[in-house]
Amino acid sequence: MYLFCKTCINQELKQILRHKRRHLLSQSVTNWIPNELSVKCYSCAVLRPLLVNNGKNVNQLTIYTIHKRNMFTAARVIRSVLKIRYLILGSAVGGGYQVTKKYEEWKESLPKFKWIEDIVPNSDQMNGIRDKMFELQQRLTSEDGFIAKLNTNANQKLELFKQWVEEAKQQREQQQQSALPLLLGSEESLPLESIDPMPIKVSFFGSSSSSESKDETNFQFTEKARIQRLQDELIAVQLKYQKEIERLEKENKNLKKTVLLRGQNHSTRKVKKSLIDLYSEVLDELSDYDTNYRTQDHLPRVIVVGDQSSGKTSVLEMIAGARIFPRGAGEMMTRSPVKVTLKEGPYHVARFKDSTREFDLTKQSELADLRREVELRMRNAVKKGRTVSSEVISMTVEGPGIQRMVLVDLPGVISTVTTEMAQDTRDAIKAITKTYMSNPNAIILCIQDGSVDAERSIVTDLVSQMDPNGKRTIFVLTKVDLAEQNMTNPSRLQKILDGKLFPMKALGYFAVVTGRGNKDETIQSIKEYESQFFSNSKLCKTGILNGSQCTTQSLSLAVADCFWKMVKSSVEQQADAFKATRFNLETEWKNSFPRLRELDRDELFEKAKGEILDEIVNLSQLSPNYWEEVISKKLWERVGFYVFEHIYLPAAQTSNSGTFNTQVDIRLKQWADMTLPAKSVAVGWETLQEEFNRLIEKKKNEKEKDRDNIFDFFKISVAEESIKRHSWESKAAEVLRVIQLNVLEDRAVPDKSQWDLAIKFLENSINERLHSTEAQLKVLVGPGFVEKWLQWKSQNDSQYINSCIKSELDKLLTQHNSNHIQNPSLGNDELTAVKKNLQNQGIDVDFESIKQIWFPLYRLSFLKFAINRVYDCRKVFYLYQQNIETDLCCDDVVLFWRIQRMIAITANALRQQVMNTEGKRLEKEIKEVLEDYSQDSDKKKHLLTGRRVQLAEELKRVRQIQEKLEEFIGMLNEEK
């Protein structure tokens, strides 16, 4: 509102009445009084008292005000229409400039190597390209070119619009003439709305097409029809211009692809990694970085979040340009985070971080293989009993025209847990989503299904919690085609894209179409359908959707731009944080382990692996005599009891030599046929195991300066696992059976030395049994007379009873010996007699108690008799050799010679098998175990642990991350 003095107002009113032109003043009834202060008049610029409102005496004075909106209306309308030409020319020039800018950006992103000068196109080729560009420019700017046609059509439409404006002007003058009498006749004025011109609502999106008819200058159509026709024509021109730009971009892509291929074909040097590849490697390092460490990962990523089946995976595929993820009808398919690194390249391929295979995304068969591989990796990542996993699957997608960025596709947020899911699935998905969104530099790509009610959205609440100010959130509305079909109130869709419906804020809002719901659709067909939809959509024609908010291509450009801005603003701060962490860790290492090298878990594993293989070498260096000695001793420990209890003692109860030898032969053959070979093989395997463990324990107990006890648990675990896997050769038992049967059948002692060795073996064996029997009997009867007085020991009640039983049995045993009776068991009469004698002494016992004492007592007596006979058999070898019968029976010496010889030959056979076969097989098993452990990171963490290992691991990882960050920052600065 402007203030005028009274003189100027009167002059203006006279001009209105004289020339009958449109008035510039409006009236408003209010309360005014002159002001004492002088203010400049808006019309004459003279300092005069003006009329100022003081709120008193209503309806007494009239103030005339002039509105800027009503001055020079026709001139302003014509000026606005003339702007169309400059807008069209500016858009054409801007489009060409944008193409040139894109080409310059691509050229600057190429690696800067001097040697590439030999392979880039020469000056003639570049001149040819420049000539083509000039030719394209001339074709666009010539008299019959695209821009000239566009300008001609715009002028035609401008003339049409001028005529319409003149018609509206005449209508306005008629309204003014009807309003002037009232304006001059009284101080009261009509409302301003009664003389306003009719509102004009025209949207200008471009110029008309040359194919339209030139007969549209007639005015037989209504005003609304003309406005609708203008909008359709302008949208058509915009689409044609967009297609021309896409054609130019396609030619630019083909040119860049040719240059990249030439560089790959002629280069023999190692090409530096691209900027996005290096950044992806940094993120991979950080994804494996322990979250319990002090420095957190705050590097930017594009986090794709949304409700289940909202289309977030489809949006990612549209940006990547290929259907790379498995699909399911209503089923949860994304079960773990998938990190996708997008970059530009000559071929459209994909590869996983831990694989060298490249999937050609232009072939449907390889696309199917890629989807199966992604699904398999997701299922392997999910542990038993769980539905989702936090383990990251990392892959790279490259191709012509793909925007450089790193996206992470997360499992869709759900509201209900089905019976096929784990009970904690919903909470687990929310925890994973919040973990990624809690990164203050992460860009949140919030995907909302436009075909469902907004009130059913879950993810928008999560996003509003993690980013309440919307400084790093981009909102994407999917399935807009379905939304247009089902929505009865289009303004609701406009509220969503204006950020007024959901309780969240965002940097930008986009609307995309992700296909018709057919899983066999290609990305190209989806893009064509999306472009066709937005060109014909009522939402675009009515102005609900802005052209800059539509299509996945616009979304991709906006996300990439936001991503790199976030990277440039945060990467140096992250590098400084890791630099400080590295300094702290190095200081701790110097103070805690000053004389040790910084070996991480993998390096310690290799060192421990070498020491274990050295032990295998030491095992092969053991002498044959040592092996035979150890195996013989071990074998006798295993079979000695059986020889005494089941062969020797039963046969010794016979009265003559023939019966003794017959029973011995029968029992030896049964033994050799049934159990002896298997026990011998078990003895060989146990001996090999014990010797290997002994070498490890020997190394463990050595106090050497360079010995590292951190490997002890690891070595024991490897040895146990190797022995568990190892099995003796299956044919070994059969071979031993034949050898042992042949040896045991031989009863001819060849010479005196063998005879003496057999006697010594028998003597030692009997003495061992004799000592064990005496100890057993001593436990039963308690301490003797000497021990009672010298060592102050006493018998308990049961030992006293057993000693009384022993006294009675000693008498009975003396009678048996005097009568040469050899009976290991007592008859009923003898048991009754002993029991009555004890009852006479006031001791009541049962038969089992008497038998319990009789067995070791008789065994002790028999062994003493046998040891005395062994002493006598030392001198009868020559009588035995000449087969001269004597009263002294030495058949037990021959038996033990046969046993001793069998043990020696068995030990020799097992020794050969250990040194020639089983030792090498054990070495192979150990190498396989080590190889399995090397691939199992959890196993290595379990076996190689401690603060020293953790500190070395963290220090190595922090160094790697810091170095990669510094390298990335250097390349980023070069690109700037």
C-alpha cells in the first residue's frame, strides 16, 4: 500500500473522468486524521502532511490507496508472455551447456597418467568429434533447426495469447466504466474484488510443437479448453526436448565407453583404483571393524530403508540399471544388508567382494545366476533359528552412465511376525535399521509405497526419530501409477510430496514408478513405462507433481550429488579420528609388549603352523629302536592282564605238561584270531598319538627366550583334531593276524640267550603281579604287626575280620601245599569248616567274605611257587634243547618266550607302519586341519586370544583404514 497527498489524488481522479481509462486507485472506508509530520508523497515526492490512521471517528474520512498489482496490468502481462522466448532459448543453451559440463566432468574423472597420451584419440580424431558437435549445433540453430522451429511456434502461440489478453482487457474496461460513477459520486467505495480482473491461471512448461495445426486462432473454444490445450502442447514440447537430451547423453556414453576400452586394450601397466572403488574398500574395512573399538564408523553411505514390499529393492535396481536381487511375491527376500558400490565403466557387470567372477548384466542367464548367488549368500549369512542377519554382503555394479555412490539395502521393516519367522525378527530388523541410520553422516533414502494408505507406514516414524530435522533424508514415493489410479483425492499426494503429511522432514521428495509388478520386466522397459506414465499423467498436467521430482534418473542424480557432498564434508574428520586412535594403540603396544613384533592373528597363525609342522619333522626323526621299545612296552601293558588271567593261570592249574600246552595253544589261537590284531593296531595308534603330544609338551616345558606360550592351546587343539580325524589303515589288522598266528605257533626256543630273555621276562611279569597281589591283600587285611608298632597304624573292624579269615585260610593253604593240591577255588566243606572255626572265635562271616580273601591269598601262593620254579628253570635249557624229560616243568618259560617274541615282531611291524605310512598320513591330516583353521576366522579367534592378539589386530586394522582414508582424500583433492 502507498500513501498519496490530497493534491495528487484529485489530479488522478480528473484524468480518470476525462480520458475514461482504467483507474489506478481503490477506495477503503476507514478512520483517518491529518498527521502533523511531513512525509514524501509517493506520486509527487513532496513533503506534505499525509493522512494516517489513528483509530478514531470511523466513516468520516476516505483514504485513497494504490495497489502495485493493478498498475500497468496489460504491460506486465505482455512482458511476462515475452519471457517465454527467453526461457526457451535459455533452456536450449542450458541443455547444451549441461551436456558440455557432463563431458568435462567425465574427462576430469579419468586417471591422470602421462602414458595415456599415447592411447587417447589423436588431434584428427578430436577434430572430427568437434566437427560433429559443431554440426549438431548448426543443426539445432539453423533456420530449419529445432530451436528455430521452437521459436516460430512460440511466437505463434504468443500472438494467440495476445489476442486473448486484449479480449480480457476489454472486459475489464467495461467493468471499470460501471464502477466509476460510484467512485466519483460518494466517499464510500466498492470492494476491491468487484473490479478485479478475472484470474488467469496458465502454466508454462515449454513451447508448442511444429506438428500442431495453425488454425487454432479462432475463439470458438471456451477459456478452459484453450488453457488445457496450451498445457498439453507445452508438456509435449518438454518431453521432446528431454528425448533430445537423452539422445545426446547416449552418444556421450558411447564415446566414453570407446575411450575406456581403448585404455584397457593398450595399457599394460597397473591402473590406479577409481575413487569410488577406494572408498568402497574403506567401507569394507570398516564393516569388518569391531564395533566395540573406540573409533566408530561415521563415513557416509546411502541407506535404503522402507517397509516390506514398499519397492526399495526395485528403486535400487533402477539406479543400478539391472534386476540384481531375488524377488518373491509377498515373501521377505532381503535377509541381510547388501552393500552395492555403483561406478561407471565400459561394460555392465557385477561382482562380489570376495569373488573374481564377473556377471554380465546384459545376459538374462547371468542375471539369474547373480540373483541365485545373492539369495544363497543371504541364507548362509542367517544363522540357524534366525530370519535376518547383520552380516554384510558386498558387491560392485558398474556400467555406462551409472552414478558413483555406495548404497546399502536393508531388510524391510515389518509390523507382524509370521509363524515362519523367528520371534525376534521384527526387533532384529529395527535394530539393524537403527544401527545404520544412527551414523550421523549416513544418507537415508526413505522409500514409501504410494499405493497404500499413508497411515500404514512404519518406516517414516523410525526415520523421524533418527533424523528429526531431515538434514540427511531423501523421501521417495514409489508406485505412483497405482496411487493415481486408486487415489480419490490428488491433493493428498501433493501433501506427501510437499512434506506436509508424514511426521518427518527431508531434503527432497521424489516420485518414481518401479514397473507394472511383473518380475520378468527389464529395467529398460520399466524406464520406458515410467517416462510414458509421467508424460501422460494428470498429476503432472495439473501441477501436483513437479517435473524435477519425477523419474528415477532425477532421483539418482540428486542422491549421488548429496552423497559426494556428505563424503567431502566428513571424510577428513574421520581420518583424523583414526589417526588419533592409531597413536594411542601404538603407545599401548610399546608400553605393554616392548620386545615383541606386532603380529596379528593371521601372522601368529602362520608362525604356529610352522612350529607344528616342525614337530612333525621331529616325530619322523625318532629312531626305529625307540619306536619298537615304546610300542612293545605299551602292547604288554594292554595284553599282560589277558595273558595272565585267561591263558597262563587257567593252564597252570593242570597236573601235567601236555594238558598245559594244549590249553595254551587253544587259548593263544583264539586270542590271535579275535582280539589281538585290533588291540595291536590300537596300541600303535595310541603310541603315535602319545609321542606327538609328548613332543608338543616337551616344547611347551622348555624355557627358551624365544618360546611363545601363546601357541600352546592352539597346538593342543590341532593335535587333538588331527588325531580325531586320523584312522589306521584298514588292512593292518589282517596283516598282523597272519604274522601273530605264525609266531605264536612256534614253541622252539633257539638258543640260551633267548631262553634267558624269556626267563627274565617271565620273572619280571610274575614279580609285577606278585607286588600287585600283595598290595591288594594288604588293603583287605590292614597293617601288619611291624606297621602297627612302628608306624602307629591300626586295623578297622572289616580289616580285623579279614585278617582272622586270612589266618584260617593260611592253615588251609598250608595243607594244600603239603598235599600238592592246586585248586584256585574252595569246596563247600572247606568253606563250612573255615566259617565254623571263625564262629568259635566269635566272628560270624558269610561264604563270599571267605572267597574274597581266598582269591588273592591263593594267587600270592601260586606266584611265589611260580617264581621259585623260574629260578630253577635257568639251568635246564640244555635239557630242554635235547628234549630230555625232567621233574622240573618249564612250559611257562616257553609260553612267555612265545608271548615275548610275538610282542617284538608286532612292535617291529607297527614301527614300520608308523614310520613309513601312518606318520605321513598324520602329517597330511595336520596340514588339512591347519588349512581348515586358516579359513575359519571364529576358530582362530577362539584359539589365538589375549590382549596381545587383540591389540595387534586392532592396530593393524586401524593402520589399514587410516592409510586407505588418506589415499582416498588425496585422490579426492586431485579430483577437486
